[in-house]
Amino acid sequence: MPAEKHRPNLLISKLSGLIFVILGFLIAASGYRAASTGYLATGIALLVIGIAIIAIKIVRRNPEGQP
């Protein structure tokens, strides 16, 4: 039973990381095209947050003894 409760949290966090990456890329691209520093910075920030969420999930999944 506990494994079933843990699985949706992993899926939600992976999806949220992917959504942050996609939105960050789209906002950064539109900010670059419109020459808007605010949109560009916001997009890059969302992109970094999404990559960090995905990287944290990968690091937590791997055992500490393996490289």
C-alpha cells in the first residue's frame, strides 16, 4: 500500500519539472523575439527551476554507492 501512495507524488513532480521546462523555454523564446528582458529572465528562471526539479529526482533515485 505505501508504494501506491508514493508513486503519484513522483509522477506529479516529474510532470511539474517538465511543465516548468516547457513554459520556461516558450517564455524565454518569446522574450528573446520581443527583446523583453523581463520575459527572457522569467523564462530562464522557470527553465532552471524545471531542470533542477528533474535533476533532484534523478539524484534521489540513484543509490549513493553508485557513481
